[in-house]
Amino acid sequence: MIFMLLNNFPMPSKLAIGRIIRRIKNQAAHSFFGSCAKNSNLRPKLKLRHPKNIYLGARSSIGDNARIIATAPVHIGEDVLMAPEVVILTDTHCIKGKEKILDSGTAQKPVFIGNDVWIGTRVTILAGAEIPDGCVVAAGAVVPAKKYPPYSVIGGVPARVIKQER
């Protein structure tokens, strides 16, 4: 597992060695991601579950210490910037009235992130969330299973539209 080994090293992009590590790491990611553009940026110490369900677009970056649990598809568009410690989840617990939560099971819902999106530090994206093109997600936001308008600023717990470009 070349990817897992290289996943622990820093990648100083101003140095030739950092660019070489990045290229080798991205090539290794092709074998176990659903898709991963060659010019994407996979920062160190990623924690990935079910990476075959992760689709990463061109020039997109997943930040240091990010966690993606992809029991359902996670589509990340082109030119997406993810800051450190972003969490993306595709599982959610079912709640069925008075039935015990442990007995209610889970449901898997895909996550869609459009093109030209900026996701701040420590954002949590929950199963079923849709973040369209041009959005900015404020640091620390919790993004629920909802679709937001394109080119908006989203923030808070739960996340809501703070500002929308027209």
C-alpha cells in the first residue's frame, strides 16, 4: 500500500520531493478510489473508508486529517478546496418512533459537492448533503441532508445560507 505509506509524509509543494510524493500518491490512489484526477491534491493523514465510492475531480484538494466514510458515493467536483479535518459521512441512523435506535438500522445516502467549492476547517458534511457549485462552507459548520443554492455562503450548526450571490 504505497498510498498508505505516503499518506503519513508531509508534502512541501515548493520542494521537488513534495511534488514527487504528491504525484506518486495520486497514481496510487487511482487503484482504490472510484476516480481520482491526476492533478488532485490528497494531503497527509487522510482517513478513508470505502474509497471505491469516492470520486474526486480535477484540481481538487482534500485537506490534512480529513475523514471520509463513503458507504454510499461521495462525488467531489473540480476545483474543490477542503481545509484540514473535514469529515464527510454517508451513513445515518434511522429513527422509527419508539423502536430502539440500535434496532432501527442505518441508511446510506450519497454526498454531492459541486465545482469551485471551498469547505472550511472542521466542517462536518452529513449523509445526503448537496453542496452545489460556487459555495463556501464556513469553518465548523455541520451540513445536513439538504440542498443549498449555488454560489452561497453556508455556515452554522445546522448549516444555513448566510449570504447568497445573485
